[in-house]
Amino acid sequence: MNKTVCPICGKETFFQQGQQQNRFFPFCSERCRWVDLGNWLDGRYRIPAEEQNVSEEEPPTAAEETSNE
């Protein structure tokens, strides 16, 4: 028996219990699965990224790139 908690509501849930499988795993219900999708679509989950230094120079042209190789 593999039990865990739902990441949305915190209710105990499972992947499989005997012959019964939770088709919404890792969520406890379809509702929590939809709430999670809504969070992604609304931009509530973000992956932190490092800022890149963008130079004010123009990018090299295709001819310049091939001559450097």
C-alpha cells in the first residue's frame, strides 16, 4: 500500500490499494487535479531562473558566425 498526501488539499491519497487504483494520483480527486492545472495555467507555479546579461550589441550575422568556425 503506497500512501501519500494530495499536494493540493493535504488529504491522504494512494496510488493503488488492493485492486483499487486512484486514477487521479498524486491527487486525491479529479477536483484537486483540475485545481493544480488551473494553478499552472494562471502562472502560480514558477521556476526560478538566473538573469542573463544582455549586451546592447547586435547578434552576429550568419556570415560572421561561419567565418569564426
